[in-house]
Amino acid sequence: MRPSNLRACRLLEIPTVSDPRGNLGFLNELEHVPFSIARSYFLWGVPDGASRGGHAHKNLQQFLIVLNGSLEVALRDDREEMTFSLNHPTTGLFIDRMIWRDLRAFSGNNVTLVLASELYNPDDYIRDFHDYEDLMRLATNHKG
Ligand code: T46
């Protein structure tokens, strides 16, 4: 398992072609999305006040695009936290492996598309923050 890289998590611009008919955004694998895409899923109809996430992934990398509405994403490792506000389909958020994420403040009309580097695997999830901290400590010690 590679160590966390909170600083690698970042907003990435999604190329968009606009003309009088509207807008078209596109994403090329390994060019605009920094990994090979194995799966996509989407979130919608999230009730007011609900939050999602609350876990980290051992290996999975993801790219979030808010297609409609808005959303706040809090990312943290065992040392620091970064918060991103997503509210436009011209910007996506890359989330590296071994990053704890909380998704909150979903607007009522929110639709969020997620591109993922691997197929769904429940064993890839770390759902307890203390377990996450232990794994981070181990990874740091291994690095020396
Ligand atoms: C993440 C955040 C942003 C599947 O069967 N296949 C899938 O591809 C996914 C993503 C989920 N599921 C099932 C597993 C659960 O029974 O759907 C149910 C809800 O999943 P979960 O509670 O993990 O949903 P979120 O929104 O808390 O987390 C999801 C992703 O699981 C996670 O990887 O980073 O969105």
C-alpha cells in the first residue's frame, strides 16, 4: 500500500466546448483523468442534511464531477484537512488513495458523477478512522 498523498488531491479543469447549442465537456483517460477508468457511478437525490463517504480507500483513486447543483468535499489524512466546494461541471476533483473523505452540503438538485480506478470492492474500504490512522502510521514508519 502506498502512503497517502493529500497534496496530490486537486481540482482539475474539464475541457469544455461551448457554442450556441450549449456546452459539451469531455474527459480523456490518463490525460484529463489521472488514472485508467474501471468504473463510474453517480449520486443523486441526496436528502437535505445527509452526508456520504466517511471512509478512505486503500487503493482506489477517484474523480468527482458535480454535474448539477453543489457539494462540499472534506479530504483529510492523519495530519491535515482540505475542503473543496464543487458547483460546476467544468471542474472535477481528483481524490488519491488513502484519503479520508466526507461529502456534505449536497444541494437538493445535486447530481455527482464519480469515475473510479477500480471495480467496486468492499475490502478496499477503511471505515474506521482509528484503523485509518494506524495504517497511515505504519506507512509512514515504513517510509522511514
Ligand atoms: C466514495 C464516495 C464518494 C455498489 O454496489 N457499487 C458501487 O460501485 C458503489 C460505489 C457502491 N455500491 C453499493 C455499496 C453500498 O451498499 O452502494 C451502497 C452505498 O455505497 P456507500 O455507502 O459506499 O456510498 P457513499 O456515497 O458513502 O460512498 C461512495 C463510494 O462507495 C465511495 O467509494 O468515495 O461515494
